[in-house]
Amino acid sequence: MAQVGKTDVVYGMFIAEAIGTKDGYKNEDTGHVFDFGEMCHDESLNDWGEHTCKPTFSSVEYRDYLKYTTRRAIDLGVQSFTFGQIYMQESDKRNYAPEIVRDIRKYAKEKGVDVVIGAQTGSITDGKYLALFDYIEGGVGINASGDVENGPCLSTRGSCWALLWNKAYATKAKSVLLHLDWTGIPSDDLDIFARMSASRRAATLQNLYGFFKQKNMGFLMPYFGVLHKDNGGCFGPKKRFYSPSDAYSCRDEDAISRILGGF
């Protein structure tokens, strides 16, 4: 934060749906070393690669870890918390998220800090659950022309890859944030985007920004993301990463600046 040197920045923390089972992290207040292997959903071992798993809110160890790390983050100046693919971290009854969210808000209030809490909620349509969060977040599902669909689920995916601006989700959420999704596979938003021509990328960003602004939703500009190793489009400092920087091959800086009014 000191290196950034700006005062008008909101720092965020991403609470991922993936952990390393051999990670070591100590609660400096108690001396307890967290056991990441105790945080896993049953049968999720190695789901994201060797020695990884999907953590579960039903684990006391994971909830204690979240309480400690989010409180420490607030103390350090973090004000936005996003739960990645929260449905993967949930228990069957989804009964822990209210407790976790409530604890973050309570601690922030005690410290006099304003925080916002969001989640990648996928195809969850439970209005009470979605209302727990200040925003829900997800990808847009663009095609090669930069166009998007308007159904609740992306038609090119087998399961319901949720399009969160659809009324099935948006009418039940406080706010909706959209972005170019990336997981390093050729069919993801960012990989499709990087394979476009420069003019098509600029038009796509402009269209998406206008489309979601009209719906009173936020569209996050792409500043970094993982690409497939053989994507074949433009890229950033390495072939596996996207960057809009003029220092690399995509050179989308000017297009993004024009959309954001020169900032």
C-alpha cells in the first residue's frame, strides 16, 4: 500500500475456493498453526492440482482461519472482501455464510472501518442468501464477436454458468459486478477477448461498459488475468497472462482510458 502511494484506492481481499493443503500459516495472537488439511470438503483433495482442495465453511478450522485473516486484513486497511465461487465453499444447508459475513461486518464496525462484502454466487437464486452480500460478481460469457446472451445460464456451457445480470439473480441482489472471466481455458471470456483484433477488443469493452451501466451494474475493466498457454492471441509479460499495458502486445490502455474518461 505504501508503494502504491495513492489515497483514493479501495484494497480488496479475495477469499478463494482453493487452498493448498500443505500451507502453513500461524495465528500470531494464539500461536496456533492452521491445519489446512482439516479445511477441505470431503473428496475434493487435489481438485485444483496436487496438494490442493476446496475448503468448506462447515470446517471449524476454516472458519477460524477466515475470522483471523479477515480481521487482520481489516487492521491492515483492506475494505472489500470477495468470496470466490462461494457455492464450492458452502455446506449443504448454506447456514454458515451469515455467521461469517456478520463477523466481518461486526469487527469492521468496532474498528470504525467501512467494508463491502461480495461473492461469486453462480446460479444461486435464493434472495435471502444473495442479500447477505453488498454485491455479487461473475463473468459475462462473451462470444468471438463480443456479444452476450440474456438468459439465466450461458447456453454454450453444460451446467448453469450463471449470467448474473439476468433478472433471476439481479433483482435479488444489492449490486451486480461483471468482469471478463478467466481460468486459463480457451473458451473463457479473457481467452476469447485476447484472440480478438485490437479494434474488436476496444468495441467489446465499450459495448459491455455501456450495456451494464444502463442496467445500473458495474463492469470491471480487464487489467490482469490468466490465459491458456496456447491461446494464440495477444498477451502480457508472459504468454499465460493478459495485460492491457502498452508495454506488451495487447496495448488496450488507450481504449480503457477513453471509456473511463481519461483516468
